[in-house]
Amino acid sequence: MTRWLSAFAWLSGLALLLIAVIVLQKPRIDSDILALMPQSDTRIDSVEAHFFADNKQQVMFSITGENAEQVHDRLNNWLIDNDFPARFNMPKIDTLSQFYAPYAGRLLSEDYRDALETANTFSTFYYQQLSQIADPFVSATINLDASLSLASFLTEQMQKLQTFNLEENRLTVSYQDAKYYLLFAQIKDNAFGIEQAQQLSTSIKQQLQQLAVDFPYTKVRYSGAVFHTSANASQAKYEMTLFGTLSLLALITMIVWVFRSSVALWLASLTVVSAILGGAAVLLAVFAQVHILTLVFAVTLIGIAIDYSFHGMLDLSSGEQKGYSRGLKLALLLSLLTTSLGYASLYFSPMLLLAQVGVFVVAGLFSAWLCTLLITQQWQHQLIIAAPIISIADKLKVILLGWVKLRRYAVAGSIVLLIVCYIYSPISLNNDVRLLNASPQALIENEAFHLSLLGRDNGRIMIMFADNEQALLEQLTTFKAALQIRSPDAKLNVLSDLLPSRAMQEHNSALVKAKQNQGVFAASESMSGQPFTASTKMLTLDTLLTSPLAPFIKQQVMKGDEFAASWFMVTDVSESVLAAFASADPQLLMYNKVALLSEGLTHYSHSLLITLCCAIVLAGFLFAWRFGLTCAFKQSAVLVLTIAIILSLCSVVQGSLSIFNLLGSLLVMALSIDYLVFYQINQLSRENIIAISLSAASSMWVFGMLAMSITPAIYSFGLTIMIGLIAIFVLAPLTLAVPKSKENR
């Protein structure tokens, strides 16, 4: 009765601790892939938050085929009814004209500036503009500015800005001989929680399915970050449920097969549950926001924690002493220390996923270790190994004794394998951040198609930094002029087009005054009966941010206390040309989020490699302290050989390695150290052979499940552990001393 009360009190304490943390911290589960990534330069982080945060909340629809107009209108009405406001609103021409009218003469288009060469060239240009009285900007501004400088400026800018056509209040674009109707909607800020994202995504898809039934010959494509969030969260939930269920069934089968006892099943479950509760409590105490992929990778804790239970139960089942043997206690402690030190180093990783996994595993292992020492041994008298398992263990011992004698051949064979693998597929790193994405291919294709519709499929985002607003405008003007000289076909819209710098406005004003004195404006002055003079009013950024174009301008410029910045898209220019400009100007950045994050992952892969090396060195020191230099050399060599085999075979299977192969290698190293420690302390005892074999089989099953994932990162992780467990299971016995012939009798 006492042991049941102890177990109940232990579980209750861990559960209450977890509940207390949840109540106090109010943690939330996140599924935003980019939230996992390390932060970059402070300036870049600031402009990302300012410029691109709204893009996460945008959804886009493209509609084509028969009845496209009806589908557009029904979908638009549904979005409005469900409180998803339109993202795109072109300001009215009259409103724009009224705003820019006070600055006539200070804002000149390129065509207008060229027309001021002589009175004849201006007269020709002027009457051509007047003949286009149907031009909305001419008719809207002629009473405000008879010189038509304002009409020319607004026409030029709106043609650059307006990628789409506007037909009866519907946005359209032509692409590959087909017309597409476009809809942009803004979703709510709180739509990126897992439940909210899935509800919203489901709601939209249901509406699209209904439209597909009503209008079977109309095709609607959709894209947006919320759909990726929903897809990744759904896939993660599905895989956690599937893999968790299959792993649980396998573990139950193995435990019952070995012990033929429900008590053993209860103790193994108790250890795993203790690890999960303890790990979760500390994880949520340290991180108020936990990513869902952390929970997927944290399944690794089950594979390590249950080893403590296996070794503990099998040591108790020997019946040679009351409680645990001294060797088992020492082995468990060494295993806990080495594994915890390895995973604890992940806490300092700039990558949130690694830090969270490290905290969860270390805290969970400590809980499992305490549970094994304090609770499990109270059931000693009920733990008996099934007779068939004893027979299997004896046969395995004979095989392992023979295998130890073949150590030289095994090592030589492993080295040959490494050489062949390297020749076939030299090891290289591929840390493309898209390895984290488990979105359906159709959704990825929709994103690419919409970029093509918007004319951004060959575009590059550039960000210009400056000390202040005026310096920013001047730098943008200089860059655009230099780029168009280098690449005449370049297309880009920069902030200085809509807001010329103070120097440019003064230059335009002086040009107008000089040309007025030369009589260049005779044609417009004869029409209005008044001389044309440039405005003395200066257009500033603060004023422009109150204009009808304010929503667009706010997305394009950021002005802070320490710097000003603006982003713009450049198309029809090679990446090498833009890279050359960026390398020559420290204030210019060619922004590629995927490349930046992938570069960051590569950097952290190198850090993880260093962590692996340091962990091997640390383990070597511990081995030398406990087992002597000769044994430590053998054990360290096996660790190095195991990691080398993992990386070589994964490179052959996958074509390249990623940070997730290295993360899997870290787990394999933790399990490898366990096996090496237990082999040295307990040798080829029957109980030790069963415990290590059972541990390896259960871990292979649990982590082998991950290799079935469609998420490339999780697949790489699972494949790595499968290969590593097989390798260490084969190589670990080789560290034992070759038995003398007398011992073999």
C-alpha cells in the first residue's frame, strides 16, 4: 500500500507543479515557423517588424474561368460579412489631386522635365496632354494646375504603382492570355494561434468548396501565411497522434513480452509520465510560448527516459541484492550527467527550437532519474524476467563474445564503409529553412503563382538605410539612377518617386523658374492667362503620411530615432548586379529572408558540430576518470565512429545534411554514452544485455516512426537516430576487453 501512495504522491506533485506553472504563466502553443528562427541584425529585425508584419495577415485569392465575376462578388461579400476587410484600396483621383496641388512645380515627372527643354518641345507636350482630356488626371488637375505638371507627375506615379486594372471596382490582371480577378483581405491579429488559424482556414476552404460546387468551371486559388500555419499545425498534430500511438503500442508489447507482468508496464509508464510532466513544467516555466515542433522533437525524451526504467527493473529482477546494485546506481548517475550536459548546452543556442528541446529533455531526464531511484525499486519482488527472454539473452551473450573477438575486422569494415560513402556522396550541409515546412505542395504552388500574377516572381527585395529622412531620399534617387544606367530594363518604384528629396524639390523649383523666365510656359500661360510659378511649399514625409497614399507609404518607409529605412522591389535585374550594388554600399541590403535564415541555420549547424565534439571530449574525460585511459580511448573512438557513420549514411540517403541530422546525432550520442557506461560497469551480464537490447529496440521503433514524417526536418531527425542506434548497438560491445579462453568455457 505504501508504494502505491508514494507513486500517487509523486505523480500528484508533478501534476500540481505543471498546473501551477500553466495557471501562472498562461503559456501558448505557437506554430509560426519563423518564430523558431534566430534573430538577425537589430536594424533588420526592426524593419522586418515594421514592413512585413502586415503581410502575415494578408490572404490573397485569384479567380479565373466562367462566372469569375460572380464568384469574385460572392467571395468578396462573404469576406466582408465575416469581418475580413479589403487590403487593397486605390485612393480616388480627385482626393490625390487636391492633396498634391499645393506642391505644383516642385514635383516633376521625367517626361515633363524633358519637355521643358525648349518652348517648342513643351508646347508639343502640353497640347498632346490636353488632347487626352479623357485622362482622369488631366481633367482632375487642370483647374488646379494649368501647366499640367501635377497631372503628368500623378499619371507617371500611378502607372508605376498600379499593377492591376480596375474594372467596375474589381481588381483584374492579365496573365498568360487569361484574366484573373483578385481579392486581398486582412485577417485578424489573433489568427495565428493554432486553433484560430485552423478554424479560419477551414472556414475559408468550406466557402471555396461551396463556390466550386455552384460554379464548377471557375477556379479559385488562395494563399497566405495563415494557410501555412494551419497546414503545419494539422500535420504536426496528426504525426504526434500517429507516432505517439504506434510507439506506445510497441513499448507495451516489448515490456509485456520481457516481463510478462502488468507491474513492469506500470513502472515504465510511471517513469515516462514523470519525465513528461517534469519536462513540461520546467519548459513552460522557462518559455511562456512553446512551438509545436518542440513537442514533436521532444518525443526523444521517451526514448532516453524509458532506458532508466529498463535498466532499473532488470537490475532489480536479478534478485541478487535488495534494491539497486552499486554499479547500476553509478551507471545511472553517469548517464544522467553526460546526457544532461549535452542537452543543457542547447539552451544557449540562438535557435528557439533547440533551446526548448534542451530544457525539456534535461528536466524530463532528471524527473525520470528520481522516479527510477525513489519509486521503481519498491516493486522489486514483483519483477521477474520471462524464461524465454533469459534464453535469448544467453544466446546473445555468445554472439557478443564472438563479436568482441572480431573487433579489428569490425573497425576496419566501418572505416571502409565511411570511405565508400564519402566517395559516393561527400558530406555537405543544406540548411534551407524550407525544410521546416510541411505545407501541401498545392499551397506552395499557389504562392508561387500569385507572385507571378503580381509580377514579383523574378523580383528582389532591397532595403536602403540612412541616418535621416533626407539622406534616405537622396540615396534612393542616386541608387535608382545608377541602377538604370547599369541595367536599363530595371523596374523599381522607390519612395523618392512619390516624395522627392528637399534638394530635388528645390532643383525642380529652380528649373521651373528658369524656364518661366525663358518663356517656355507660353502655351500653358496663354491657356490660363496667368504666369506659372512653382510652389514654395515643401512636401515632407510627415505630410505625405497624412495623404490618401498614407497606407502605402507607411508600408514602404520607417523613420526611427537612430535611422530611417525604406524597402522596394526590383525586377528584371540579375541577382549578381544587385549583389554588387549591395556589397559596394553598406547602407543597401539585398533582403532574402529564406537565404538569411538558411545562413543562420548553417552557422548554428557549425555550433552544433562544436557541441558534439565538446560532448565527446567531455565524455572521454569522464570515461578516463572512471574506467582508465585505455578503455576511455576505445569508448571515445566508438563514439566518433558512430557519429561518422551516421553523417556518412545520412548524406548518402538524403544527398546532404542539415542541422536536424546533427540534432539527431546529439541524441544518439546521449544513448551511446548510456550503452557504453552500462557495458563497462555491468559487462555482459544477462540483465545488462536484455536492458540494452530492449532499449535499442524500443528507441529504434519510437524514433523510426519519425522517419515516416513528410516534414523533411523530422524525417532527417528520425533517419539519423535509426542509423545511429543500429551503429552503436553493433559497435558498443567492441569496447569490452577480449575475454580469456577460460572465461568462455
